Amino acid sequence: MARNCLIVLGIETSCDETGVAVYDTAHDGRARPGAEGLRAHAVYSQIALHAEYGGVVPELASRDHVRKLLPLVRQTLAEAGLSTRDLDGVAYTAGPGLVGALLVGAGVARALAWALEIPAIAVHHMEGHLLAPLLEDPELKPPFVALLVSGGHTQLVAVEAMGQYRLLGETLDDAAGEAFDKTAKLMGLPYPGGPQLAKLAELGTPGRFKFARPMTDRPGLDFSFSGLKTQVLLAWKASDQGERTRADIARGFEDAVVDTLAIKCGRALDAAGCETLVVAGGVGANRRLREKLQAMARARGGQVRFPRPALCTDNGAMIAFAGALRLEAGQHEDAAVHVTPRWDMATLPAM
């Protein structure tokens, strides 16, 4: 820690993707947002492993992280032109996520930190997503509203300062990405269904199938997508189940989700009293969602920020960056291996 910059290894193993990255905080002694600080990053996806089961099998996910993590660490360090001795800290996802998968990453991170006599920091998976846009947008600063939208989470969060988060609303059942995947599966699309459904929706006829915008007819910022999924199932069963109909239903479903998210985001901006929206998580890569939120922000005279699509899905870069910020704030973990599969982001300490 004697150098005037930090080189941080980030490890992400919360579910079915193994992500590793190296982030350099530049040379002014403080973690500074900027893509130039990302020295190298790599992601290994387990899609092929889980495809035959139609979803993630936790035990298989954990075993595959064991097989892939250390080789990916070596590969990423080599691409960055570094060795383990160049590292000043290790950041790892400690939750939320699958407990076995989290323990793999935490165990490797803690072992490396102990062997190298450097600090390790546990990172909240959703804080990693929330901060990912700052990697390439150094002018972005709180206060802002964050929409965290992925396969496991749909949340609206007021970001009052770095590390100070207030939950405004969340899903009461399926997350948006989960609803995409389940809807795709019931229409016979291959795993992982969400991206397949979004691709199919590009071919669909707008308005042929009109589904409800759940919970937008009442006050509040919570979400619910399970009923929408049921509407799609009923429409699919009552249809001719042809390829054109499949595309039209996919378009109707996607439009319903996108409109619902946009309506709730507008309400959240009103509630927080600001006009900057940050969108992160895997569903944040959806083209139609980006267009809808950009149009909404323009109409309000505000702005919306997204990470590039590669940084929307689970990745080590967001963990390395979030960890670097917290290490710069003097935070680190003890030598024990701790994970928190269910973890409220509001309990995190300020930076």
C-alpha cells in the first residue's frame, strides 16, 4: 500500500459467470473513475453447462467456478502485464448470490490476500452494478436514482452519496430478467431465454398483443411481473403458436416490461427530487429499454447513464472498481471467509 496508486484484482462468482479484472486507480492516490484504469478483464460464462437443465444448477455452478477461477486470474494478470506481487488489494463478491458460488470466489480472494499480505474487501454485487457506469463516466456524481435490473433483482435506489443508498422500490416476486427468462421458456425458446426473447421481439408487430403494465395503476415504486408472465402464458396457449405469433407476443411482453420500468423510473426521479437516472444490470443492455429511458429523460430535461453492454452483465470489472473505491476509503475485511447470500445494500458503510 506504499505506492501512490492501487492495483486491485476483482473476482465475481455470484452465480453462473466467472469474472476477473484488474483495476488501477491511476496515479493521484485516489480511485478515479475512467475506463483507462481497467487494465484487463475476462468473463467465463457457464451457459453451455446449464443449458440442458434449462436454468442454473447451483452445485454445478460452484464446481465450475473452482475449475475456471484460478486459470482466469492467471490469464487476466498476464493480459495486464502484471504478477500477483503487483497487486495492492483483492476485491470479491460476497453477496447476494448462490452461497456455494460466493464461497469459491471469497476463498480464493482471501487466500491470495493472506499470501500476499495485502487487504481484501467484500463487495456487494448490486453495488458493483450500480457503480459500473462510473467506470466510463467520470463526471457522474450523486445524487441520482439507480435502476438495478437483472435476472435476480429489480430495484430502484436513491444514491445520496457514494456508499449511501436508500431503497425506493423493488420487485415483490419475479425480477424483470427472471420474467424474461421464464416467459421465453414457456414459449419454447432455448436457454438462456431472456436474450432470445428480446431478439425475437425485434421481429414482432407492435400492439398486436397488449399486456398490462403491472402496478402502474396505483401509487408506489414496487414492481410485480409474475402476473404479466401469466398473461403471456394464457395468450400463448390460446394462439396458433406459430413463429409470427411467437414474435408478436414477445414484442407485447417486452413493451409491457419496458413501459413499466420507465413509468416507475419517472416516479422515482420525482420522489428523489433529481433528474439523473443510472441503469445497471443485465437487462440494462436491452436496446428497447435504453431507447425508452433516453426518451423519457430527454422529455424531463434530465439524463440517463448506462454502462456499455459488456459491463451490464456480471463481470469482475465492476467488482474491482467498487472494491478500489472502498479500499481507498480505508475499508477492508478480516482474514475470515465471509459471504452474505442475502444482503441489504442499505446496510453498507459510507465511503
